Amino acid sequence: KEMMQMAPNSNFNFPISLEGDRFRSGNYVLDLTAKSGENEWSWTREFTIDADDARKLNREDVMIDNHANWWMIGSIVLVILLLGVILYLLIQKKKARANEQEQ
């Protein structure tokens, strides 16, 4: 970002875009450079994001689509229904053969 101002000895949350990707737990390194006129300040800080923090950050990120994938859910339900129908037909066929052998 450019042309931002802040008071001395203050801080603020600076959003970092992941462009729709999810935060993953792990170790990270932040390299930050701030400039003001001819002055320049640089910081390097290592930090860790654990699994709980990653989940929280991902829930709050408005760029991540947290809605269910209805195509995937529909496909899974359809496959389960087809397997149920096939299993039912096989059982009925087996019963019919058993009845034929008894007669």
C-alpha cells in the first residue's frame, strides 16, 4: 500500500490478501519495509499459525468461499442412491433364484 499515515508508536491490523487461498498452519516469515520521505525501516519477524488460528482466519476471510460444494454433495448422494438400487436388485435376484430352486 502507498500513501498511508499513522501516528508514532501506534499499530493497526494490516490485511494481507491470500487471493482466495486458505491460511495453512505452519511457520511463516514476515519481511516488512516502511518508507517515509527519505527514511526507511525494515523488519523481519518469524511467527507461527497453529491449526485453530488458521481455521479462525479462514472463517473470517471474505474472499474464501465457505459454502458447500453442491455439485460434490449431489454427486455423492447420487452414487449412494445408485449403489442402494444395485444392492436392492441383486438381493431381489438372489431371492428369486432361491425361490426357483425350492420349487
